[in-house]
Amino acid sequence: MASGRRPCVLGVETSCDETGLALYCGERGLLAHTLHSQTDMHAQWGGVVPELASREHLYRLIPLTAQCLREAGLTLGAVDAVAYTAGPGLAGALLTGCGFAQALAYALGLPAVAVHHLEAHLLAPLLEDAPPAFPFLALLVSGGHTQLVAVDGLGRYRILGESLDDAAGEAFDKTAKLLGLGYPGGPQIQAAAARGRPGRYRFPRPMLDRPGLDFSFSGLKTAVLTCVRAEPDLAATLDDIALAFEEAVVETLMTKTLRALEETGCERLVVAGGVSANRRLRASLLGLATSHGVQVSFPRLAFCTDNGAMVALAGYHRLLAGEQTGPGFTVRPRWPLDTLAPPSNAVPVGDVEVPDR
Ligand code: KG4
Ligand code: ZN
């Protein structure tokens, strides 16, 4: 018998080196989330080792699910659907999450929902108080992607500009490596930059002199390399170089974002993906938004980088819109965001009810 209760979705994230689980419930929002980051394990190799990542996901999925349920004070009987990241990401890592989620859904007789990782990042600010309404402009800055996206609604995405080479996060990671800092590079560069002396170095702001909304970060990394090679005492200047690099990335992202806001006339800006955790970027975009009368939304720090909460939320919205994914272990390591479609038999949010069990 239908009770008017909205579904409770278990979200599973395994696209790269974070195993994330979460329970999102329409009635009460996010109930619990658990995460295991593999960064310490991969740090010794200087980057993610795909095979090790897949194995570690396998070890972690069941204990993290149990912990998540425990923290929510629920059992598997309370779960109405299982959502999982189906791409883009590392094939083996995606398969572990997909296999786990599909098997769990099958065993419990529940629907499974395949989630696009970038859609999940885009929707992450909706987990916060005062969530942004559609339409909005999104700056998506992660380890694999740097995109400016016009978001008109669920599944309605137009890519206005993107990186032609390295993603912003990738630039942070590669630059950290050549500075001899650890993995992942973003937090390491941020920490070094905080100690840096302003004005000692200046790196190019790539593609700012050209029209359009595309980015390019590989030249910036090369500029840092040239500077490092010419530096007789790197230890004494490393923090200054990190600061100049961070300033160049942030100014480039800011300028293109402002250009996109002006071109689209959008009054709401969402910033998501791992690099949106960067303090300088957050402060700069906040300042820009305030001075231009734009509402800016970020996920909380824990939900900037990969996590299960954003997957549970994206799965919840897809499920409400009538979507389910049939059984099978299909993942899409490459999956462009703008090939997503709005849900076909969309029903207004809140109209889907699940029976009491
Ligand atoms: O979204 P994410 O967790 O994974 C992908 O979907 O790629 O993003 C990871 C990226 C890494 O490149 C990492 O260096 C970067 O986000 N990152 C940061 C910061 N925290 C994470 N970049 C700059 N500043 C940070 N504080
Ligand atoms: Zn991500």
C-alpha cells in the first residue's frame, strides 16, 4: 500500500580512489555517509594505480555499507534503491561499485540506478542548506574535467567551455609532482601556497587573451617546470612558486567563469568537483559573485571531492524522475556529460511514492 513515503537511496561511489557510501532519503535528506580514501596508499606511487584501486574498493565496500547503515540507525530493509557511479572513471574501479550495487539490488529485489559521476558532482550543492534552483551555471573542476556547464535542469546540460588538455586538478597534481610534493597535489599546493610570498613569480594565464570559454593548463605546468629547472635553490622558493601557480589557475578559472556569467546572464553559479575545495578559488569566486550580484553555491568540503552522498542524491533524483537501470555490469569509463538526456518520463519531484514494507 502506498504510504506517501519518498524513497531512501543507497549511493555507491568507486570511480577512482575513494570508496563512498551514503544513504539519502527524500523525507529526511542525507542520513549518513561513509568514505575511505586510498590517497595514502597511492601516494607512494605518485598517483592512482588502477589495479590497486579496484582491489581496495572490493575490501571496503561491505564494511563501509554496514557502517553507513549503522550510523543511520537503519538496516538494509529500509533501502528502496541502490544508485552507483557507472562512469566516467577507471574501468576496474567502476566495475567493483557497479557489481556490488547491482548484486545488492538484485538480492534485495530493488531497483538499481546508474549515475553519471559528473552529474553527481553538479548536484552536490543541493545537499546543502539553501540549495541553488535551476537554471544555473556550473564550474566543474575535478581531477579529470574542467568544464563550464549551463545547467537548465536534471539531464539538461550544455557544455559552454572545457579544458583542451589537462584538467585543473590534473594540473595541480602534475605540478605538485614536479615540485616534489606528494599526491594528491591540490591540497599539497594549497598548503605550500599559503606559506608563499606574493609577487616573487608570475606564470601565464592560459588562453585569457583568446575569446571563448575553453581552458588549457598544460602550458602552465610547462612554465612551472622551466622555472623549477632554472631555480638553484628550490627548497627556498618552492612555496612562492606554488603560490604563483595557484594564483594563475584561480585567475584563469575566475576570468572564464565571469565571461560565462556575462554571456549567459545566469544569476546562479555552482562550483563543484575536487578543485572546488581550494580555499583561494572559493574566496575569489565568492568575492566575484558578491560584486556581480550572483548567488554562488559550493558543496561542503567533504563533498567537493568524490563521495557517496552526491551519488545517492543524483540517484534519488533520477529514480524520482522514473529512471531505473536493468541488471548487468555495464560501466562507461568515457561518458561525456552532454550526452545525458533529461529523464524520459519525468514526474514532478515528490510524486513518486514507495510502498511500506
Ligand atoms: O572530484 P575529485 O575528487 O575526483 C575526480 O572526479 O577527478 O577531484 C580530485 C582532484 C585532484 O586532482 C586533487 O588534486 C584536486 O581535486 N583537489 C584540489 C584540492 N583538493 C582536491 N585542488 C586544489 N586545491 C584543493 N584544496
Ligand atoms: Zn570526481
